[in-house]
Amino acid sequence: MIINRKAIARAKIEKLINGYSAFAETQEVASLIEKEIAERNMAVHIDRTSMGCWFIPEEQNSEHHQS
């Protein structure tokens, strides 16, 4: 079975766009997601762990801003 990593990354970007967190188990998929996040200028928190990377959308227009 061939795994299309770009398709996996696109699906995870769609989850982020819809306000859901996404998890990438491989560095290759995480890199593709990070590239797309940067290109779209998305506000996403990235939590790197030994098991993979969590991508968590940050709230836009929040009344509580941290400095």
C-alpha cells in the first residue's frame, strides 16, 4: 500500500482550518504541515513530542491576549 504523505498533510491542514487539532507521527508529514501553515500564515501552536507533533489551532480575535 502506497501512503501519500502530501494527501495526509492536506487532510490535517483541513482539520486545522476547521478548528480541530491534528497529529503527525512522522517528521516528513510534520514538515509538510508546517510549510503549509507558514504559507497560509495560520496561527497554530506546535507541540513536538517524542511520539510526533501536535498542531493546535490558536483562537483568532481572542479578548484575552498574552504578552
